Amino acid sequence: MELYLVQHGESKSEMEDPSRPLTDRAKEEVEAVACCVAELGIEIVRILHSGKLRAKQTAELFAQQLTPFQGIAEQDGLGPLDDLHRVKELILQAEESLMIVGHLPHLKRLASLLILGEPEKEIVNFRMGGVVCLAKSGESWAVDWALAPFLARQAGQARAGRKRD
């Protein structure tokens, strides 16, 4: 089973817009990452996101590219400081690939809890709009791969250059 952890894209400041939607740049970056993931042929069954607008918008951009069979849904327990054990149980009950769009420090702590059994030990650096794939083998989890927005942009530029040639 694979678990895809996504930190929401960059959001506007609270002073600029209290609902903190994604910036235009973040929308482009998340779309680039989602396109790369789709081009890899990765199938996501369901995308879960926190109740914050920036996470919902990020999840929607991924869903446009990945068309998850069970769609996207808001999930309690994915806020920045929410308890990890509730989400861990949800993940352990899942039988097919799942994407979670959330926030720091929650995602860092969740990855550490799954991989090391200790949420306070930092094991993964997340990037806004990036995705980290964790794979489960038996009872163990490990980082399988990660894709940051700057890498997705470079891949997109390389594809565009090949198309012109």
C-alpha cells in the first residue's frame, strides 16, 4: 500500500485574505506536481484533506489530474496540531492507496510516527505543494520517493523542450 502525503501549497497571508487561499504561484506549482504524479501512472483511490481552504484547493488540483475513484473528502484530524493516532488508525484501515493533504507540523509528525514509531523525531522534509510517497511492506513503512515543486517545474520544462525539437 502507498500513502501520499502532500503539504498544501503556499497560501496568501491572513492580512491579505483571512480565508488563506492558495496564491496563484502555488496553484501553478501544485498543478505541475499533480501532472508529474499523473504522468507516472499513479492511481489514487481517495484524497483526504483538512478543513482549511488551502488544503482543500490543493486536494482539488491533485484530483483534477488523478481522478481518484472515491473522490476527495474533508477529514477531521488533519489540522496542523491535531492528534496523530486517529489518522494513523484511518491509514491502517485503508486497503488501497490514499493521499492526505495537510499541514505542518502534522505531516512531519505523521511520517515519523509511521516510519519510526516516534512522532517527535524528524525524518522527512516537506515542501509546500510537494508530495512524499510512503510505502508499506508488512508492518513497516518507508519513504519510497518525494517530489518537490521545483523538480516538477524542471520536468515540465524538459518535456516542453522535447516537444519543440
